[in-house]
Amino acid sequence: MIRPKYELYSLYSHGVSGGWGALSCSCYCILFYKFRSLRMLPIDPTKKISFSRIVCDGDLVIVYERHDNMKAVKVCQDSVLQNRFGVFKHSDWIGKPFGSKVFSNKGGFIYLLAPTPELWTLVLSHRTQILYIADISFVVMYLEIVPGCLVLESGTGSGSLTTSLARAVAPTGHVYTFDFHEQRAASAREDFEKTEVCNLVTVGVRDIQGEGFPEEFSGLADSVFLDLPQPWLAIPSAAKMLKPDGALCSFSPCIEQVQRTCDTLISKFTVLIRSLMGLVHVSSASLLDIRTFEVLLRTYEVQEVRMNCSQGDGGNLGSLIRKRRRHSGKGNNVQDNLSSPTVMARPCSEAKGHTGYLTFARLKCLS
């Protein structure tokens, strides 16, 4: 069994709604208690989701050396993995459950983890800039993507978001993702084969900014995601694809892109919907709910430490304990309490800053 890892996350969500009318800010602190042995929802019914699933020849595993050093490895009976901890034979891995701790010829060890979307995001090859866990989880939640949804994505890139979308729509939904770069699309297909989501994802080569989405998806999409340099060019097409009450999300790194996207959503997007729904005069507020968010993630390391009054950081704590013990008449136990373990949360030295802005819009159902 893997030793559980405690991580405290602080999510700062800055939201702008109503066409830049109101600004709101909120903070959420979440404590995660992790056993990193989960696996992606499988497509093959013979591979049921289970903590006891074993590693087989040909499987993709995430080799965990430490929290900042992981890699994806395909298991092959006759292969070996060499690193600073020694030589690891793949044959020793086969038959062990995911999450197992395996040892090298030198006594060093690694963990064999299942390729969940969260771990895959950390080890995949970067063909483009990718979305990370904080933005991905917010997108999946705010677009209300659930099993059975049909999702359109433009800007496949490295496939980080696509893999998480596939898990969210499984087992009966589907993700159609498009990229204008043929080689990137081909590489993405290979990655989806490795992570076993190829039956849930279809990769197409298409310039969505210039050509729009294929007409065959008109009115069928539950959600549309845009990761484009000029997303406003694809908004008219995206409007045609969405079902009533469907949602759209656009990811942009620059605020100027966000402003132009919102302007297009308020004008052309609304006019197009009026035409599609046969409406003559309806205000944009009854059709659209436009919101922009910036999600900032701050990670805290939760550790168990021993404090005493001689330490610089623990001086105040020791002084406070002595005063409390003096008043309570239990001074004899002060030293024991000062050396007892204390749980502390400290922010990581490397804090990730701005990644991009997430702009959402929804087609309101009209009676």
C-alpha cells in the first residue's frame, strides 16, 4: 500500500460576470487525502474499475520516483528501467497490483501507478502549452460534463484536457476534438490509444477558426470548448452546435482576447441564436450567462513536525504553551508537550501563477 500523501490546496477564483459589470472573488481550501492507485474509467468491460487490477504485459504505468519525478512507461516482459535507484526488471512488475512498491537490484524502490488523467497531465509530452488540474477540474464542473454528454473541443494540442473530458463522458458519451496541425493530431491519437480512451475520443484535422465545426454536430453538443488564438472567430459556429441550455467555454491567456470574445458573445452569438430559434426580439440577458474566471492554485505541504521553544519558529508556540500550563497548574508536562508532534501546513516554494482566463456562456432555455 502506498503511504498516503496529504496535500492542502487553496483555489482562488476571480470571476467577472454580466459583461464586466460585477467582480467577485472567492477562496476555497481543499484537503486531499490521496492514495495514488486509482485508474481511469476503463472502456474494456473485462477491465473493471478496481484497486486490485494487476499490471499486465503491454500496460502503460506511471513510474513514481518522487512527487516531482514521474514518467510513463510501457511494460514489456524483457525490458528494464534504469535510474539512480538501480535496475528494475519489467518482468517483476507483471502480476502486481497498481500502486505496488517494487525494488531494484540495489534495494531502491519506485511505485507503479495507474495512468489516471491527473497523472497523465503531469507526464505527457508537451506539444503545446497545456491545461493543468486546477483549470481542468473547473472546466469539467462548470460545463456540467457527465456520462453520456457529447463534447466538442477545438485545439487538441497535447491532449491534457481531452483525456479528462473522456473520463467525464464515459462510458456512453463521446468527445470530438479538432486540431489544424495534422502531426499533432496524429500524436494525440497515439496518446489516447496508450491511455485507453480511444473509444471515447475522435480526433479530427480541421481549422475551426476558418471552417467552423462540422455541420453534422449542429444542435447536438452538450458542451463546446475552445482553446484558440482567436476564439471569437469560432463562436458563431459553436452557437449552432449547442443544444438549448448547452454551455461554451473559451480558454485564453490574455485579457484582450477575453474582452473581444465577450463582445462577440454579446453581439453575434445572440443574433445567431435568435435566428436559429425563430425569435424576433429577445434581450441578450435572457439568452446568455457570460462569466470569466481566473483560477489560481496554491499548494501547501502538510507535514508532521516536532516543536520546541529553542527553535526560532517555535519560540512563540513554546511561550504560549508555558503560559497556559502555568495558569492551569500542569507545568510539569510542558516539556513533553513541546516535543510532541504538530501538524503544520506550509506553502510550496514554487507557486504556479496565471495560466489563463476561462470564459463561459450558456444558452438559456426559453419557455
